[in-house]
Amino acid sequence: MPPNPDVSAISRRDALRHMACGFGYMAAAGIASGTANPLQSRVPHVAPKAKRVIFLFMAGGVSQVDSFDYKPLLHKNDGRMLDFTDQRILAKTGMGSNQRVMKSLWDFKQRGQNGAWVSELFPHMAKHTDDYCIIRSMHTEGVAHGPATLFLHTGSTNFIRPSMGAWINYGLGTENQDMPGFISLSPALGNGGPRNYGNAFLPAAYQGTAVGRAGMKAADIGIKNLENTLQSPEQRRRQFDLLQAMNQEQCQNLPQNTELEAVLGSYELAWRMQANAPEVLDISNESAATKALYGIDEEPTDNYGRQCLMARRMAEAGVRFIQVNYSDNSNNPAWDQHNDMPEHKEHALAVDKPVAGLLTDLKQRGLLEDTLVWWGGEFGRTPYAQKNGTGRDHNPTGFTVWLAGGGVKPGLVYGATDEFGQYAIENKVHMHDLHATILHLLGMDHERLTFRHEGRDFRLTDVHGSVVHDIIA
């Protein structure tokens, strides 16, 4: 209610502001009110080598010993019962256990000028070994999908923390004010769900924008209600200008509220996106040759190929962090072959050509130089057969990811696991180190990228992490 209960003293503007019919007016107050834009581009801490990241998330854990980490000893000892002690066995039994060694189901060959070993699972990606840096000495926290996936995205296995994309959005802002700074394509509902692209205690403006969901056909994904077919562009412009004028006056009397600012900012961004985002998400005008490069209109590559092509278009449009999820909404994510390792081939066929096509396309367009492409999952898999069967269990102690473009040394094979591929032993890279390195490539010091919350300065890498300078060109 207004301070003066005398209705006759209430102006029409006050009536709109205080009565029920004015709730929408109040909710929209502040759009383009002249307040600082939280997503405006910011000066990095150091000279950046990359402007943006495309993260190709392989949910479930790709087996390193069946993809990029060739281990002849597995073939030599295939079928033998040997003692393997790891976190998962210790958690279940409290002791070590004999397990049956399981060789790779696919042949390996040396590829490219660098002679990197790549299995026949990835014949298309194998053609690009001179373009990316293979890190074979990754290790992480969490032996189950939920904690490990959260750790990969947020640097924490259980607490509510901002996702990496949100931190990057917070640290650098967006390159294009007409597009979100952080987009996650077809994210899964499980194993962290929205927390994997959430802002947690960062201002809400930095959360990711989910486009589609896991299990939905990529041809059907998009942003709902983005296009206004009821009004002409001129009508929409006049309406928006009126709101701006009203809200500039209204916001002078509103207290500072980051959640409200984020909602209002999202309204403004949505208005600007009407003219830009539909074109970015629409791949129909791409040439037949480009679509073929990604495996679009072919099976089984059409779905992930469409997502990868959208990612390239988003990179061109200035989206700062783009995550392309290969996952589903089942309890066992895509690459999680506990009982049937041959299924790895099914998933490899779906992603191999699209990922290679993305690298080729980025390189041809000159985008790979300042776009960092990150491929990998939350952990790897064991070198032994789970329960003496035909699958592999989770392995967070040694696995492989690769990085391409964005200032990384191309063709480098970095680090190593033990002779069976279970533990990272040489030039070990923890997930905190990978986070720190990616931030560094984007021009941010992971120790300076902080946000004060409840009396403490938080950061993506917590109190850990070191930049892996050896992989930086």
C-alpha cells in the first residue's frame, strides 16, 4: 500500500505500481535501466590465448585403455588373475582383490606425425592427432557418476558450487550481448542435473542456459517462445522503449537485488535474442558439404552432429562457454559399460565423425586458434573386467582427455599411466589442475577469480590446482 491511504492522492503511475494489475510492471522494472550490465565483457587478468571454450562432454567415462592409452601389457596378460587395488574395490571390500585382466577390444595404431596411439574406435578423430594435445595422466575425485560429474563441472563432489561455465561467465562476461554467455546443449537431468550448469552463490545472471535436454532429438531442440509472431519489429521496439522509460524511473526506488536484476536482465536478453538467436540455432542454411562433414542426415551421427554444428555457430556468435553433452537420462550414462564393453563402439560411432568435423570446420574458419575444444568425461575405466565379466568399472585414478586449439600445444602427448593403465604416474594432472589451466588459457588467474560468499572467498579450484604450463604453446 502507498504511504498515504487517501485514494484520491494516488497517481495513475502509483496505482499501476502498487495494485495487483501492476505486478507485471514491478517484475519488469529495471530492464535496460542504465545499471551496470553483469555480462559486459571484462578485461582478463593476463593476455588470453583463447576467447571461448567448447566442451564435448562424454558422460559416463570413456575407457582410456580402449581409446587413447595403448597398453600392450593388457594384451600380454589378458585373462590372467592379478591383484588390483583401487578406490572402488577398497570401498566395497576394504581390501585388494584379484581381478581378470581385460585387453582392449579394439586394435591401436600410431597416427599423425606425432605417432600418437589411437584405437580403431575413433578413426575420424585419429586423423587429428596433430591438432590436439592428449593428456593421459588425468585423475579426479569421486568414484560414482554423481560426485565425479559434479566435480568435473564445479570442483566439488557434493557441495553446491558454481559450474565452470558460470565462473567463466562471471570472470569474462560475454562477447555478444545478444546471446547468453554460457549455453549447455542437451544436458542430462541426473548426476547433478542443473547444478552442472548452475550459478550456485554467484549472481543469477551467470547461470548457464540449457537448450534441449538429454534424450531429445537435436533436430527438435531450441529455445521456446523465442520468436514473437504477434507483433511487428517496430511494435516490439516501441513497447520495449516504453518499458525502458518506465523502468528507469521505477528502479530508482528499488533496493539492489541480484536475483531480481538477473530476472530483469534475462527479460532484456530475451528481447535482444529474438533478432539473433533463431538464426544461430538454425542450421538449415549450412551447405550440404558442411552438414556431411558433421555426419548430419546420417545415422548414427545425425544427433550429435547437429549439436556440434550448433556449437560452432554459437562460437562464431560469441558465446563464451558452450557445452555439448553426449548423454542420456538413464541411471547409467552413455559410456558407462559395466557389463558390455562392445557398446563403446556404438557410442564412438555416434560422436567420432561429428567431433572430427567440428575440429575441421573450426580450423578451416580460423576459429580453432582462439577456441579451446575440450573432449572427455568425468573419469575413465578399469583395466580389468568388472566381476570377471565383459565390462569395466569406474576408474578416477588414471584416464585421458584431450584439448585442441586455444593456445594448447598441438600434437603433444602428455603424461602417462602405469603399465596397465590404472593409475596416473607421470606428469599427473588433477581435475583442479585442468580447471586452472583452462582458466589460464582464457586469461584468468584461478587464484584471483574469486567470489566472497558467507565470509569466505570461493574459487573454482578451491585451495588447489596448478596451471600445466608444459601443454601451453
